[in-house]
Amino acid sequence: MNGAEITQLFDYLFMVMLLFIGLAIIRLQNLFAVVMLTGVYSLIAAAWFVSLSAADVAITEAAVGAGISTVLLLAAMLLTSGKAKPTTAFRHWAALVVMTAAGAAVFYALGDLPVYGAADSPANTGVGMAYIDRTPAEINIPNVVTAVLASYRGFDTMGEVFVVFAAGVGVALLLNLSGRGKRGED
Amino acid sequence: MIEIIADRFTYAVILVLMMVGLYAVIATGNLVKRMVGLSIFQTSVFLLYIATAKVTGGGPAIFDYSDLAARTIPEDAIYANPLPHVLILTAIVVGVATLAMGLALVVRIREVYGTIEDDELSEIDHDDELKKGV
């Protein structure tokens, strides 16, 4: 068995684990378990990102998705309640109908996606590959993802910083983190 | 039919994961659990993007320093598409920002209403309307 086949086996393992965790999150009513499983879900997704050769995304997902998200969810859970009410039959069937309809639509479109791993798919032949060709001459750093993030698409990253800032201000205002003024009166 | 799905098996599994997230958002009335469902859906979308960027036999788009010194890359080198990676890096951080915002709203709702189950929330709202005599 060569390296690529073993990696493929790991991919199947990740898929099974993600599916089981997803189903467990749906079934569980204990919010602490749900939040912890969300962290595990992110961590396994990060491991899968490595095998999909997206090293930078894996690092970010492990740090931000599995780390900060879990802490945020944990804090929110502790400030609210630790238990969810069981799903009612009406909601269950309504969700199942919506899920089936949406699932049928995306699976109908599945055939139009390029074959998995194809080098000549439209997504993999355009500007993405041009970045690889130009980075050694124009930016001259080893990691192309960094070159695109910080240089070619630097404005995107600046916009991202604005979004994070806006969200930070929003959270601070909502939770009255400055401690001034009264709240909970109305 | 079978061949079409076999070639796109990874995408098919990721789409199923996405539907699991969608179900979790709709089926539960608990607002924290709903945010969890949203974040599962989101992670699945990230996986879909990254899976499209995968090129068979290719590694991450990171060069050797020796190649970089020559300011050129080897002809036979295969790399994964870096552009979706960059887009998803941005999306992960923005996703956490929106999650924080949503959870702050949930905490605020709990402070005012004393519950985070949406059927109880509608009941309280309904009673308030009745009291006001609408």
C-alpha cells in the first residue's frame, strides 16, 4: 500500500467520524456534550484539511474553529442553560422535509461538479494556479497562501479585520462590557 | 450514475454533512444548539471548498528555498490550488466573528426573557402583546 492510498483510507475514516459526531450532536440534549463534540468536529475537519493539502487552513481551523469557537460556545452555555428541550415531532418532520428538499437539490447538482482531484477543473486552472507561477518572481516567499493572503488579496484581509472589529464592538455593546449604564431594565 | 457519484464521493459525503447541519439548525428550539448547527453547516462548506482545491498527487503550495533562490518552480511539481485556501482562511475568522455576535445575542435574550427555548420566547412575547391589549 503506498502513501496516497493510506491517506485516502484516513479520509474515509474522517468522513465516518464527522458523520457520527454530526448525528450525535443532533441526538444529544446535554449542551455541554454538544459543545465539546463541536470542538471535536472542528478538530477532525482540521485533520482532514491536512490530508486535502491545505496546511494553513488546518492550522487556522484547529486554532480558531476548535479553540476559540469552543471557548465562546462554552461561555455562552454557562451563561444561559446546560440543557436543551427535546425536539418536538412537528419540528423533527418539518426539518426532515426541508433537509430532504435541500439535499435533493444539491445532489441533483452533484453531477455538475468537477471530478474529485482533477487538475483541469475550471476552479483549478484559472487565477489560483497563476498565483503559484508568479509568486517566486513577484513576492519571493515560500508559502503561496501567505503571498496571496497578505499581498495579492491584501484588501480582502483588511476587510476581514474590519468585520472582526465590528463583531468585537457589537459583542462589547450587547453585553455591556464597559460596565457603565444600566441594563436588563426593560 | 454510480460512476458519477463514485468520482465525486468526497463531495457527496460533505453534502450529507451539510444537510446534518441544516437539520440541526431547524429541528432544535434551543438557541445555543442552533448556533452549533450553524457552525457544523459552516465547517462543511469549508470542507467543500477545500475538497475542490485538491489536485491528485499534489501537496500544499509551499516551495523549497532552493527553488525560490532560482526564482522559478520545478516543471513537474504539482500543487493544490491556493486560492480557495485563502478564501476559507478569511471565512473561518469571519465565521468566528459571527458566532461570537450570535452568542452575545443569545446571552442578552436569556438576560431579558430568562429562557433560550424559542417556543417559550414566542409565548412570552404573545402574553406581553395580550397584556398591552393589542
